[in-house]
Amino acid sequence: MQLKWLEDFIALAKERSFTRAAELRHVTHPAFGRRIRALEAWAGTPLVAQGSGPVRLTPAGEAFLETAEQLTRNLTESRAELQTIAGRHARSVTLATGRTLARTVVADWLMRVRTLLLDGELHILTDSLEETVKALQQGDADFAVLFHHPALVVPLDARQYSHATIASDKLVALSQALTSGEPRHAFNPNTPTPYVAYARSLALGRLVEDHLAHHPAAPRLQRLMECDSPDAHHEYVLKGLGMSWLPWSLTHADVKAGRLARAGDKHMDIRFDVRVYRPKRKLSALAESMWAELAKP
């Protein structure tokens, strides 16, 4: 059964004339008649009564007319809704990343693409490394912005995904600064240093664990608490609760202002890159424009 058959039948019921209905539907009289007969064959019963004069519907035709009108109305509304969704989707881009990167690297990148957003909308999803990768793999995101470091495994096949390095950053061992400028919690070979740890579910947590496991001069730490929010880590360190490894992009202003100080020397820094990943298939025009800006050296 075809939609045009329903539209033909509705026109015939309204016009009560094969000739006028065929003209209204912009088809020849014979072709129109064949389409009505095809609809009756699909229905398995006559829908139009035989005889001369104005066209009359059979009882089955009268009953089917209401169904035909409802079906065509629903299909028309659905088509309009789908076109609206498709248009909105073409003007939207989804980027998946972690909470820290959303606040730092992604925020800086947004300043570069803000003029592009006048033509669309950017959806930013924040989650763990695994969930961010999964969003890209399942097609729920156009881009994924991720930490890149040998200690982190990003299971994205290079045959299916492209990437560009968009920033470099480092984790720095920081503590609340005293009025003298010295750290409240400095590394001391004789006593453990109070330490605020990341949850291992966070990429930052894995970077710190790997660093401590392989650094020949890893400090003695007193693990006070574990938290899965880098923003909370920042606040806890500012309040003097302990030291932690914090992203330099997030904290350099606090160090400059004298609110935070290094708990150890620069040899304890953990350097990493930030990469943006995308599928190699063609994306929407807006997404491609954003990629061109993202991937600039």
C-alpha cells in the first residue's frame, strides 16, 4: 500500500468525481482509476460503489475514509517532525570529554569557535574516560577530547578515528601556601605528606598512580581521602586539607596569586597532552568546520 493511494482515495471521497479528483491529484483519469483499484485490491473489498452519477463510497469505503484521513495526517505530522529533528541535528554538534578538560582546554577552545556557534549549538557531555570513548564509538558524540599519556589506554582504532593534539598540560604537586609563600604540606623524606587522592576511575587518578609507582624519588604520602571530583580536589588543597596533583591550567593563577605553592620540585610534575578524536566518516557541515578549527596547529 502506498501513501499516494490514500491521498487519491481521500480526494475522490471529497470530489465525488474521478475526473475532478484525477485533476486535483495531477494524474490522468486512467492512472487515477488504476490507483484506486490497487487500493481496493490491498483492502480486499470494494471501497467505491459501482454505478453512474456522483461517486459513492461503499460501507467499507466510508469506514476506511476516517482511517485513511488519520493515517495521512499522522504521516504528514511525523514527516514534519522528522525534518525538524534532522534540521536541528544538522545544526548541533556533541563533544564528549572529562570534567576537568571541559573546564580548561575545552573552555579555551570554545573561545576560538564561538562565532561558529551562531549557526548551531554545541552539546558538551562530561564523564569518565571509558564513557567518553564509548560515546564516540556509539555515535553519541561527534568529538571526544581526552588526555593522552602512555599510562592511559584509549581503545580507538586509527583506521576508524582521526585525532589531533590540541594542548599540553601538566599535573603539579600543590599545597596551600602559607603567608611566607612556603607550602603548608611539603614533601618530607622523614614524615608522610597529607595527600588527597583521585579515584582510579578518573584518568587523572591513573596518571598519578603510574607516576608514583615508577618515579625513583616518589614521596611518602599519607592518604587522607579519595575524591572523584577534580574541582573538589582544588578546593580541598586551597583549604589546606592536604596536597594533591592538580592541572596547571586550572591552578596557575592560584600559584601566581600566592594561594598555592609547590609541594615538591618540578621533577614531580606529570606532563600529558590533550587530544581531540573524531570518526573518519563525514560529519555535518558545522562539525567539520569545528574540526578544522580544533585541528589547527
